[in-house]
Amino acid sequence: MAKDKNKADKKKARLKPLKRQVRRLEKQLAATRCKAPATGPKISPLAPVGGFPDLPVIEGVRFAIAEAGVRYRGRPDVMLATLAPGTAVAGAFTRSATRAAPVLDCEAKIGQPADAGAGAAIVVNAGNANAFTGRHGAEAVTMICAAAARAAGVPETRVFTSSTGVIGAPLPHERITAVLDDLAARQDSGAIYDAARAIMTTDTFPKGAGAVIEIDGAPIRIAGIAKGSGMIAPDMATMLVYIFTDAKIAQAPLQKMLTRLTDQTFNCITVDGDTSTSDTLLLAATGASSAPAINDMRGKPARAFQQALHGVMLDLAQQVVRDGEGATKFVEIAVTGGADDADAKKVAMAIANSPLVKTAIAGEDPNWGRIVMAVGKSGAQADRDRLAIRFGDILVAEKGWVAETYAEEAGAAYMRRDELQIGVDLGLGKGAATVWTCDLTNRYIEINADYRS
């Protein structure tokens, strides 16, 4: 019996460290499981039904992508687009005081005189923003532009670069320049979906929008892609946007049109109130359409083209909001009755950027008092006794008090919707503005807490 007991004791002694190791591994596995949702490829519940749209092919534009390993592994992270000779390029950029090196380079090149026979190229990388990188950042842009110019056969002054991702880390530009010859050799005019995937960072779906219109019986096509999910409070456009058209239109009127439409679309969205260092919007017109040239900006052809371009830009801008980091609600905020349009927009953005409003929306709490707070802090003219608030068609408050017809149950039921409209009338004038935002959830914290690590 003593022998058997000794054997049993020895067996237990051998098993103890194994059991401890098993328990340690179980804890590690449990921790991994808890953390997985923060980094997993969870597509936004607000993503467009049907996925990426079937976009028109734009003659004079070709795309290619590569897995360069700038930061990510096992996914495309570099995009090259080449533009036919004669293409006009317009742009809008972040007004951040800490603009990234690629933004500064693009700003210097947009609108500069170009040989009519010169093509152009756009190079975009994901994973590294090349922002706050000092001399190294400018050198990286120079090296990429030189390599892209050689590969695509275009002047360096016609190469436009963008970078998105982590701020403050030197860009390993040699990984990008190493793939440019291969990219130039295998470009495809129908690969715009691939291009949209390659420029993503925390995006959960690729974003695209397009339109086709006719002028004098000839089609003009527009196709655009965008990336953006967090650090969205544009002061020009959104994170990264590239729009292509075969319209015949000169650079100066194209730039004027883009600037005007940007203020009506990308400058009217916000996810988290943070303006990126890297926001870039490029619009390229190849002139390949057989439709007449758009010269008179007040003429019917120009108005039709501008309307179609506005639709594409607004669609892309709203997709960025729908992919807001952790978003579960898409929110339109319409303000009327402002002293002027600028005041109305101040109020709309104050509501859209308020963490208290956004978290109430996430919790499906019809806390209209937080909207009153946001109006008051906006800096715009406001009069408590003239203010009216609506949730959709539900009158919530008016004349400085809760509306007599309002029922909290109705407000709570409305807040359970995926798409919401908040209306505010200031009762002071004819100023109006509409902006779009999303809610603020725990998921936003999870994504951004783990972004760099």
C-alpha cells in the first residue's frame, strides 16, 4: 500500500506543473477571445446593402495594387492609378497645421502649369501616414514621386501621393518604390474595387460611388472611391477620396466646382470631431468623353455635371459616416431658422460632435436636453424661447419647454431606429445647414485603444 501511495504522490507531483501550464494557457486563450472583437473584421451594420457598387469604367484611368508590407501583412496596402495625357487634376486638402508631407507636396503641385501631353499618377499607401516625420517625410515623398514618374512615364510634378495610417512613424518608402514598376506593368481600367480595398485602414468596407449622365446624347461617367472611418471632422474633404471622370473640363473650373461641392458634402460630416493630418481629395477629369466640353459654368451641361458630381461626393461622404468606428446609428442633423447659414452650421456641428449627444444616441436614450446644451455652447445666436426640436416627425420641445404633445415613449421608440433625423429650428432667420454623423459606442474605444499596438 505504501508503494502505491508513493507512486500516486509522484504522479501528482509530475502533473502539478502540467496543470499549472494548462491553466496559464487557458487564461491566455480567454484573454485573446475577449480581445478579438476589438480587432476582428466586423463589417459596419450601416454598410450599404449590396456591397460595393458596379462603377462605370473611366477611359484614361488605370489601377493596380500591391502587398508592399508598409505596415500590414497579407493584404494590399499600395495603390497606383495612372491618368491619361491631358487629364485635369483638382484637389482639396486638410487645413490642419500639422499637415503630412504628402499633403504639402500635393498642395504645391495642384493647379501648376502642365504640358498638354503629360499624363499623371496617384500613389497611395495605407498603414503609415508619413505625418510628423520631419525631413524624412519629405524625402520619402520625393523618392516615391521619382520612382512613380519613371514607372508610369509621367513628370514628377504630375505625381500625387497620399499616405494614411499611424502618425509619427517614418515611412518605409523603399517598400513602396520596390513595387511601382510591377504595378505600372499590370494596370487595369476595371480594377477600381481593388484600389478601394488597398487604401483602407480601420475601414470595415471599401467605399465607392458613381454616376452616368448624358449631354447632347453622349455619356459622361463619374466614379469615386474613399477611405475613412475614424479621425473624421473634415476641414476640406474627408480622409482620402479619389474621383475620376471622363468629362472635358479645364483645371480652373474643375477646381472651383470641387471647392464649392466639398463644402456641401465632405465638410458636412463628422465621426469624432478630430481633423486628420492627411485629408486629401483629388478629382481627375481625363477628357475622354465624346460629350461637348464643359466651358460655361452657368450652362445646362455644367449644372447637370455638377449635380451628378455632388451626388457622388455626398454618397461617399455618407459612407464614411456609415463606417464610423463602432457606429450603429446614422444620424442626419438639420438646423433651420439660423441667423445665417454659418450660424446654422455651427449649431449642427456642435450637436453632431457632442460626446453626450452621441452616447445618448448609442444608448437609444431620447435625451433632448443634451441637444439644448449643444445649441447653447455652439457660439451661434440662439433664443431659448424660440427653439424647437424634433426627432423625425415627432415634436419634442418648443417655446422654451417640452412640447405638450410629446411622449417619452414615442421618443424612445424612435431612437431604436438605425437611421435618425434630428431637427432643430432656431426661429431667428433663414439660415439652414444639414450635417451627418454617427453615434459613439464602446467599440470606438476598443478600436482606438488597440490601433497602434
